[in-house]
Amino acid sequence: MKLSVRMLAVAAVLATAACAPQTSGNSSSDKDEKTGTLRVWLFQEVNNQPKEQVVDSVLAEFEKEHEGAEVTVEYIPVETRAQRIKAAFNDPRSAPDLIEYGNTDTAGYVKDGGLADVTEDFGAWDEAKDTDPTARQSVTVGGKVYGVPYFVGVRALYYRTDVFEELGLDVPKTQAELISTAKEIRAAKPELYGLAVGGAYTYGAMPFIWAHGGELATGNGGSYAAAIDSAAARKGIEAYTSLFGDDNCPAAKCAAMTGNDTITAFAAGKAAMAIGGDFSHAAVEAGTVKGDYAVVPLPGLKAGSIAPAFAGGNNLGVLKSTTHRTLAVDLMKRLASKEAQGQLFEAMGFLPTFSDVRQQVAAKEAFVKPFVETLAADTKFVPASPAWAQIDAGAVLPTMFQEVVSGKKDVDSAAADAARKMNDAFGSVG
Amino acid sequence: MSPVRQDVESRVNLLSRFTRRPGRTAAEATALVVAAVVAFPLYWMVLSAFKPAGEIRSGEPRPWTSAPTLDSFRRVFGQQDFGRYFLNSVVVAVAVVIASAFIAFLAATAVTRFRFRLRTTLLIMFLVAQMVPVEALTIPLFFVMRDLGQLNTLWSLILPHIAFSLPFAIWMLRGFVKGVPEALEEAAYMDGASRTRFLWQILFPLVLPGLVATSVFSFISAWNDFLFAKSFIISDISQSTLPMALLVFYKPDDPDWGGVMAASTVMTIPVLVFFVLVQRRLVSGLGGAVKD
Amino acid sequence: MYLAPALVVLGGLLAYPIYQLGLISVFHYTQAQVSGGEPTTFEGFGNYSRLFSDGQFWEVLLATVVFAAACVVSTLAVGCALAVLLTRVRAVPRLALMLAALGAWATPAITGSTVWLFLFDADFGPVNRVLGLGDHSWTYGRFSAFFLVLLEVVWCSFPFVMVTVYAGIRAVPAEVLEAAALDGASQWRIWRSVLAPMLRPILVVVTIQSVIWDFKVFTQIYVMTGGGGIAGQNLVLNVYAYQKAFASSQYSLGAAIGVVMLLILLAVTLVYLRLLRRQGEEL
């Protein structure tokens, strides 16, 4: 039973002289003004100050170059980004011109019709040729480019060198060792979390599932089927959730924690280990544990192996509804330029998306090594389906972990529920 | 007003004399203890707002502070455009109070003083309208505001709040208007007063206590609003109101309690002042509204 | 006409949105439709059948009803008891209690929520210290989280009941109470057989108001349990609808939940109307 919007509008007008549910005129704007205010939304990081400085210096140059153009930047919290950005798609008038977005959201935002196609601009940008292929993939949907990669994010294991030394512990080489070491530390130092984990920390949990050979979903292109309830995936869930409890990270505290929360705890000296990204480096450096920690790749099942990591990262994209397309594209390129990414790396530890820049910085900074190693080993990505944004915003996986952790459901039924919800989402996007 | 007051007071005296039993001391002690318990959260809020960071983050919280400081307030006013948000909240609340009082007064007069077809139906509609869960309407209102182009403006908060406080205001005011003897109206017309004159110079002052009581409700609902502020003011933070600003300090794992409490204090004080000012009228107003 | 402004405002911002709410709930309406990426499709009762076949919906509905009932009962009990207490004490304690209650009443829901959270905070709150609970987390368990929210809700809504009932008791002729007291009736008996029946209209009003308010609790749950608690254990219908609509952008499902709420409250209203009728209230 399908009705076109127009028929529906006619029917509604006839029936009640009122309107059918509205769709916003979010078609691409015809205007392309060269002056005025550009609105930019970037993510608020755990320790945001250095990021702001890098951005400010880019803006200063941009505003010098374009007379009459002004830029206002707002830093939005990552946790509620979905609502903010959707709301922006709903109301083009108040929407920003340029946004930072997680690469897992690309497909969803494109389907929502929110991002502008910048294939030509990207092709004409001379720096783009050095963009690493995985990063390029993360802005591409159906062969078209919808933004530029901003940085690559990959996670590894942060640990406290002073604590390990004091207790005479070795750096864990396998996942089993990781778990037992975490509990050993907690037993010896009950004021610390062994390994800080979070029930809402999806990307910290994924490597456990992948290491066991599990997958979130299988399939490709348009159709996916959830695989989170497969035997292998359930083993991973089991392993991750075994870290919640008084013997490592008390569920009462940790069930609700997000990735940022675990890093905050580690930086404040409340945890002996944490799973953090290259992008967490600045926050940890600014914490009380500065100088007392090191980073290694997150161990896999076998000794010496590296657990597959989530190939995260953020992109910049121009909104379809912008009235300053040329300006916005220019600003986007400046913010994500080789020079700016290099500065951003120095300020925040964000890994550049350009292969050559990444090599340069890796040679300069020792801390990058474990992350580059992890990237080289094996990285995985969430299902490249518009449904993912919905699954993510609906907190399907955090709910699953929290159900297990709090003892409401066992692994099997929680995973089965999650799989059902994921399949619903995959189904609803066709 | 004094004869009425005396009457009430003497009744209360009588009442307490008759309920005075050996238990009175116990009752008074209970009342004081309950008062202390009820007031404690507010005391703690203000106290924590003035505590230095070290005392807030101590595992041994004490009910006093040895070194009161304005640090938290400075952080609140420094970190963001807090003054601006405060003003936005005031604008919204005042606009809602004035508009809904005015509209409700007219409507209440109409439904009590005039007879017309559908009057009962209308009254029932007002009653039913009170029950409508505001929150459920957030979704369609979001689209209405978008179509009106009012998202991110204070109008998107003012308009719905007027609508939602109206039914209750009308329903409450109805009691007051009813309480004014019809004879008074006739007398006024006899004296040659016009309808408008009667309305504003005679009826209006008489139902003022009721208007105050209803204003309290409109004020609270507008001032406290969190859901609309969260849903409709999405991108233009210069239009934010206090509740959203407060949440900036509240981060789930590591809340800046000092900042949260200072911001809460700033947000609560105006309402408290407002309440204390209208306290008398509020109590008599509520009594009046439900008496009939 | 004096009614015109009221009707315009209510029509435009209450009746029309309700109509839209119903409309959205029978369409397939997600972000893609909203921003114009895909056409809107008519679904009939598809959203409702999806909702009703979802176990979580029923769980949330049950939690909402039980939670609201607990809030109403506690609020009324505390409010009425304190109203009676008010009549038995002299001016100073009465003023103290009155002011404290007004303070609680005046506190915005959001600040009340944060303050209560802070009082019960596992690390820095005074309550755990006084009760010797260590770093027990009140928001982790389903019932303790609901209980904490209940405390806050009762704290900020009992003053309305207390003040209203107190005003009502004051209006009761002293002779009646005098007579009852002379007969040697106990306090409880006086309340049961004399005050309660006379205060019935007032009690009906405050009960209904409490039902409506407590059924719609949003801010407290949203703030105090972080958007519905661990794994959504503390969701109530309102928050559930909000999460569905604005977090997962399933606007039509959210709207369907809204319609369900609307119908439930409508039923409560009808009961109220019947009670009014029976009391012979002239509308």
C-alpha cells in the first residue's frame, strides 16, 4: 500500500484541509554565497584544548583569505551527535555547513540525504592522491565521495608501567593473559580497575568478538544478516563481559561507561589498563599518569597475535543544505590538509589519513608504533549499511553488553535479541 | 481582606485548640524534622556550590564548609554564556506567564459568564486538554516548529508552553470568576460601566489571587522545561535556556559537581524568590480553586 | 470574542499536533523520509503491531504504570499526612515546614534531579556516608534506581498536595471538628470519617493531577538514569518514545507510543469526569 507524497497531500487537504507529515526541502541548496557566516560542528574530545588551537589557526588563515566570510565552530559531544546531526538534517535553516562525523555514520547520513556529493572537488584536490585507500573507502558510498577523511582512529592497549613493575607483571601476550592480569592487579590493588571496560564501549568490545572469529554481521552491499549470535561471536561477548565484576571493573560502575569514560578513568590513575585510541593520547598525557604508561597492540588469542581492531576515524563533510558550498568545501580541505593533519597529530595524536604524512609522523613519534602495527595487522569495519547508524543510535550492542553484565540475560539470549534488532534494522533499510 | 483573614485565623486557632493534645510537642518536633529533611537537598545544593573543589571531591563530605569560595560560580559564568541563557529562560517564562494569564482570564470569563452552545463541550475539552502528555507531542511539534521556521528560536519554547499551560489556567480561573457574585456585575452595569471596564477594573482585581496561583504553574512549567529545550534548540546555542547549560557540567562518569550545583543554585533561586513572594496568594488561591 | 485567542492557541499548538501525531503514527516515517531522501509510505497499523509484538514495550508499559502508581500513592500519603500535621502545630513550625515544602516545589525538575543524584552519589554523596554504604551505586539496580527517582518525584510533588489539602482542611467548619473531638474520636477516625469525606472533591483533584504528572515523568528519569538506565531498565513510556523518535529516528514508532499514552490518560480523564458528574458538579 504505497501512496506518493503528492497523492497523500491531496488526500489530506481534501479530508481535513491540513497537511500530511512534512518532509523538509532538504534538496541541495541553489545558493552559493561567498560571504557570510559558516557554521562548523566538530566533535568535543576528552581533552579538547589542543584541537581547538589547531582549528583556530586554520580558521584564521581561512578568514584572511576570504574577506567577508566568518566561521563559528561548535564542539558537540560525541555521545549525542546522532540527535544533533539528524536534527540538523531536519532543519536546514539552522544546520551547520560543515560537520565532522564518525566514519561509521557515512552510509546512514548519505541515505538520509544529508551530505553533499563532493566527488569532483575531491578528485580535483591535489593532496587527495596520498589518502590511504581504507580512509578513502570510508567517505565513499556507491562510488561517490561524500567528504574527506579527517583522521584514522585505531585502538590499542594502554597500561601503567609503574603498576606492572611494582607487581612484577609481564605485559599480556594473549587475550586470556590480558583478562587474568587485569584480575591479578585488581586483587593486589583494589582501588584500581584492572582493565577499564565500559558496557557502552562498543569499539573496545569489538576486538574481543573479532579475535574469536566472530562477526557483527555477514553479507555485503545492500543486504546484511546479523552474526552477533554466532557461536564465535558469543565467545567474544563472554570474554569481554567476564571483565565486569568486582574482580576487575565493578558492574555497578562500569556497565554504564563509554569509551571516553574508560580513558578518563585511566588518565586519572583509576585504572591499570585501558583500551584507548591514538586519539586518546593527548588526554592521557594531560592526566596524572603522564610518564607512567606505555601502549602495546591489543593481544589476540594466540601469543604474539594482534586482535583485529576497529578501523575507526572521523571524516569531514559538507551538508547538502549549505548555502556556502564553495566556501565550505574550501574550509573542509584546509581543515583536513596534510599540514593541518600533521598539526592535529602533534596536538592530539590523531593519526593522519595520508599515507606519506603518517609515515613521517611515525618516524618522529614513538608512541605511534603500536597503532601503526595494529593498522598493519588486521582491521575491521562495521557493516557498511545505512542501518548501522540506526543500530548505533538505538544502542543495540551496548544494551546487549549491559544485559549480560547486569545479569538480566545470559549471553545467548542477549545476543539473540541483539541479532533480532539488527536484522530489523537491516530489513527496514531494504 | 482583614475580616476574612480573622475568620480564617480564628478557625485555625479553634482547630488547633481542638486538636491540641499531649502530642502537640511531638507534632511540632516532627514538623521541624520533616522541614529539615525536605530542605536538606536545597541546603546541600547551595552548600556544595560554595565549597572548594577539594571538599566536594572528598570521601568525607561535611555539612559545612571551612573555606567558602565563588570558584564554581566563576566557572559557570566563565565557561559559557551563562548570563545569556539565564536571560533566555527569563524571557520565555515571563512571556508564557503574561500571555497565558491574559488569554486564560478572557477565556475563563467567557465560559463562566456567558451561556452559549457547546459551552459544556468546550469545558470538557479544556479538561481533556490538560491530560495531554506534552512529551508525546514533542514529535509533531518539532515538525510544526520546523515548518513555521521557528526551530532554534525562543518562540519554539514560548508558543507550546502557552498552549500547554492554558487549559489548566482556564480550569483554575473558572473557579475564581465563578466566585465573584453575579450581582456585582449587574450592579456595575447599573452604574453604567462598560463590559470592558467591568472586566478589567472590577473582575480582574478580584480574581488576581487566582491568576497568581495559575501563573505559578505556567512559570514553573516554562522555567523548568527540559524536553522542548533539548529538542527544539538544536544548533543555535545562543538560544539555549538554563537546563541545557546545566547539563554541560554533568558528564556521566566525571561530573563537575561544584559546577552543577552552582548552576542549579542559579537556576533555582529565581523560582524560590518568586514562590516566596506569591506564597500567601498561592495558598489562598489553591484553596479557592478547589473549594467550589 | 473572549474565547478566540485561547481557541487559536489551543487549536494550533495542541489539537493540530495531536492530529499530526496520529498521522505520523500510521506512516513509515524515519529520518530518510523526514529529510526527503525517500517517499513517505502509508503503513496503517503496521507501527502499532510492531510495537505490540515487542516485549520491551509491554515491559516499559508495566514499569510506567507501577512506577506512576507508587509515586501517586507515596505523594498523596506524605502530602495528606503533612497537611494534617500542619493543622496541629503552631505558627513557627508551620511556617518552617511550609517554606521548606515551597522550596522543594519551586525546584526545577532538572536541578532537583541533579541534586538528588549528588546526594546519593556513590563517591561523594553524603547519603552513602551517613548510611555507611560505602560506594554502593543507587542507579545500577533497577529497583534502587526507580526508588531514587521516586524519592525525588515525591519530594518535589508532595508540596502541591500538602498545600492544597491544608487549604481544604482550613475551610472545614471548626464546629464539625469540635463535635468530633468532643465525641472522643481519634485523629485517624476524624480524618477517616469527617475530614476525608468533606475533602473528597479536593482529594479527587490532587489525585488526578498526581496521576497525570507522575505518569508523564520525563526529566527525572532521563537525567537521573542517564536516558533510561542500564540496558534500558528504567525506561518509562515517555522516555521510551523520545528515544525511539529522536535517538533512533523512528518517528512513527515514537508517535505510536505517544498515541498509546494519550489514550491511557484519556481514560483516566474520563474516570475523573465521571467522578465530577457524580459529585453533581455543574460544568
